[in-house]
Amino acid sequence: MTHPDASPPPMGMDATVSTEPGTLRERILDRALERFNAEGIEYVGIRDLARDLGIKGGNITYYYPTKDDLVAAVGLRLRELNDRTIRVPEHPSLLAYMRMLRQAFRNHWRFRCLFMSMPNLMAQNVALSATYVGPVEKGRRRVIGDYLERLQDAGLLDPGLREEERERIVGFIGLASRGWIGDASVSFRDRSPEWCMAYYLRVVVDHLRGFATASGMRQLARFEAELADGPRGGAPDGSSPTPGADQRQG
């Protein structure tokens, strides 16, 4: 087992999931994700995608009868990737937790089209909705809640933290991990994805400071140092993406 303090791979280096590489099904999903990310899910049709791939529309509908099926398959890829990312490790720590969350942010950026269209997709795409709500979402929240409880047991979070308080932390983490892409598209349009991720991860760090012990504070500080010192952790001008600074764009 990889030690939980091992650094995650940089953006774009995570393994492809769901289908074997090189197959037509894989090519369709790869290109669909690229087009959806670049143009928006609402603006890319099956015919457009087929023309782009140099194949007939029937080659796509053979695997994905409708566009909703194609979008759901993209969503399943993300779910599988997050299933591998969001786990309680053998040696839990706040540093490992924040590194896990950083990888989840990277996963979400890789599938950013889903989060830019999430409300409509959840209402209209039954298959995709089933991937994210109900037992799946409850299971994900339970894993994160269990992780927080283990951090309490390890003396990194306030031992007096109640279950309902942990639930609110889980809710905040979900809001940050799913919502940062949409907020960044409005607030920080001229910033790089890595800069934006660092900014919103610092927001999470600030939130967790309210519950961390002295040992936990030291681990949060170490993670912040990683954000500042990493090759892509700072802003293009060398400044640090600190929450609360006057950096929001008009």
C-alpha cells in the first residue's frame, strides 16, 4: 500500500479508467470529454463528435444510444477515479487528508464540464444523477466523515468535535470540492487552474484550522508550504493565492 503522505501525481497524470485504451469506445469518451470541457456539454452534439472523430454517428450510438448515455459514461469515469482517490488510509493525517483533497480537486478539473453544468445534469440525466446521489453520495460522505473521526482519534482534530459538527465539515468540503470550478470561472478568469486550486484549498485549510489541535495546525501549515513552494502552487506573478486578499477580478 502506498503511504498516505506520498504526494499525488500532477494534474493530467492520473490513469484512465472505465475502458481499455485504444478502443473506439475509449476514443469516443476521450474526445467527448475534451470537447465537453472546451465548449460545454450543452453545445456538443453526437453528430459534431462523430464528424470530429471521422466516424459515423451510428458508431457512437452503438455504444451510447443517447447523448445522456455518453455524458453518464463520462460521469462514471470520474466516479471511479474519485473512488480510488477518496479513501481512509492506513495512517491518516491532516497532511494526507489535504493531499487527498488536492487530488480530488485535480480529478474534478479533469472533468470540469460536469461541474459547470451540474444542476441541470442532476435534474435531467437520470443515469448521471444515479452516479452521484443516493447511496453513492451517502457512501462518499461516510468515508470522509470516518476520516475526520480517525483524525480526532489521532489527536489532530478537537476530540470534543461532535458528529453533527463533523457532518457540517463534510458538507463544507463537498461544497468546496464541487463548487470551486464554477466560482473560479467567475472570480479568477485570468488565473491558472493550479493557482485556483491552491486558493480554494487554502480556504479549506482556513476552515479546518477552527477544529485542529496544535499537532493538526502544524500539518496544515506544512500543506500550505507545499502549495506555496510547489512548481505550480503560486500565482503566475509569484504571489501566493491567499484567501481574503484583494484578488477577485471585476
